[in-house]
Amino acid sequence: MSSLASRTILGFEVMSLKSTIRKFSSFVRPNELPNLPGTMSAWQLYGYKGLESLKLVSTVEVPPITQPNEVLVKIKAASINSLDVMMSEGYGQQLFENYSYLKPSRISQITKTHLPLTLGRDFAGVVQAVGGAVKNLQPGDEVMGFIPPPLAGSHAEYLVTSASNMKQKPENLTMEEAASIPYAGLTAWSALSITAELCIGSKGKKVLVIGAAGGVGSIAIQLLKNWGAIVVASGSSEVIPFLTELGSDFVIDYTSPEAESELYQFGGFDVILDCTGRTHNFNYSFLKPWSNAKYVTLSPPTLRNFDEHGMIGGMMKNGLDLLAANSSAIIEGKTLRWAYFVPSSSALAELVDLAQNKKLQTAIDSVFPYEQLPEAYAKMKAGHKRGKIIVTM
């Protein structure tokens, strides 16, 4: 290669490197670039065979800030959600892969539903760097937040996500407690506020929460009580004291032979929130007839139908499933509704405010060290937990 060609190529490489540095620096406030390692450890999924596909990798690139509204966070604690376990077995693969194609500008931030995939939907940690448009956070701030799927998750040492997906952590919460709230809290909030159309001012509404001892159910009880609803919680005998402590007005032991007759004594519910994972055989008889009563399930077949039938076939199957599930309910003016996690900055702010004012208590089932994340997944899959499962870094 001639010396001229060599200088030209070298000059291009240097200019390209300088351009990249200038571009990155323009996204991050001056004097706030931290001394970060080039790589980090992350639990990554290399297949869809559950726990056997999870591997701890120490050579993953620390994610860069690529948008002016983004924040780099060093993670101190993260939670395990049922979605993580299900995604490790291939759940939602069709939809999330199509998302990555539809959002090419975000591909560098998507780990990638093309494998390897980093799971984890919520976190608590310390801000390391902020994009140029971020005004309410700075390095050193302790934060809590969520990461919508399929973006790179929180089961890693660092993550990058939008500033709107996090809030400053209240001083009265530990990192573990803070990490237990965002994803489960937003799932409960969206199911109740958006799907069930309940909100502040729902005084006197009767709501039955089934599977109330888990992460979503335990927060749902407290949201409902803060909104003025009458809450009946259903759980096994060993969780009755726990559900009472959360503020439930009445607790029903679903293993009791009298459970069904006890539920009928309430004269019908305005809303039933089902957190059990049940996908069929919903019992609408406990709902009030002809009062726009709603049975809300957190286990819709939506993503499973996409996985099994593709995008077009899945859309058709979802429509048919929803019609079929409502056929017996609608004749009495009742409806079955499917609820989903909805990312909402304002809802996260409400949850943080409740926690800061001690109107929302955290419920933690167990805490695992980062290195034992597969054991935490196994416990999540086994079920019968009280509150959230947390991993600490």
C-alpha cells in the first residue's frame, strides 16, 4: 500500500473516530463522562430453553448513550418478573423480533430479541451519565425505573434507558425495595386504571383480587385502598395475615370449601382482577350483572397467539379468542378484558409518591445475589411467593 493511501486511510479512521467521540459527547453533558469500563457482565439468553440458556457473560459492551434523553445507570438491584421466565422460554419472540425491525434506530439498544438477549424489566441504581436533554437527573442520583421490552434489560451491571422511565429513589426505600415496585406497580396500575377504568375517586367500588399475594396483586391491593375501593383478596390460608397487613378489607381462603359461598355474599363485584396466570375457565358469576362489571386478566393469550400463528394469524386468533371469552359474559352485561403492562412516567411518579409518603409498602419474598440469578428464576417459576423476588448487584 502506498504511503499516500496509508495516510488517507489512517486519516479517515482518525476523522471517523473523532466524529464518533464528538457525536457521543454531544449527547452527554460536559464534564459528566464517567470513567467507565469498556465491558460489563450481564446474564444473557442464548436460546429459548429456559434456565439452561442463561449464561453470565463478562465481556458485554457497556451500553452507550445514543439519544439526548437517555441515562446510563449502574444497577444495584433488579427484580425477577414472570415475563422474564416466560421470555426465557420463547414467549413473545414473534412480536418482539418484529418490534426490533420496526424500530431500526433503536437496534443498538435492543439486545436483541435476536439472541443473545438480556432480560430484566425494572431496576434501582445510580446514575453514571446523562444525555444532553436530561435536566432532572445528574450523575450520582439514586433512581428506580423500568425498561420496556424488548430493550436491553436490567439483569446486568449497567443499562441505558430514557429518563422518562425512571424517577429519583425516595430516601426511605432501600435499593431492593425500590427495584420491587416499577414493573409490578405499573402492571397493576394499568390493569386497574386503564383496563378496569378505576382510578382515584373509585370510592365504594367492590374489587376482588385473585392471586393477591404476588408482586402485582400486593401492589394492586394498596392502589385500590388508596383510591377508596373495597378490596376482597383471595389467597391460600398461609398468606391471609400478609394480605390483611396490605390493607385488604376482607380475605378469602380459596382452599376453603366455603370460599365460593363467601364470595357470593358480597353481592357481586364491580371488578375482578385475576393475577393467577389462569388463561381460561374464568368465573363471571361473581360480577354484578348489568352494571358494566369487568373481569380483568393479566394472562391474555396475545403474545402466545403471535408466537404460534405469526403476526397476521395471531391478530385474527386474538380477536376470535376475545369474542369467544366474552360470549357468555356479555349476555349479563359483563365483559372480560385483557390487561398489559403499560409504560407510564406519570403512573411511576404516582407509585413513587405513594411509597415516599408510606402509603405503599413494598413486599419482598426473597433476595438473591447477582451470581445466583438462575436460582431466582427457578423460584419465580415455582410460584407461591409473597411479593417480589430481587437480585442484588
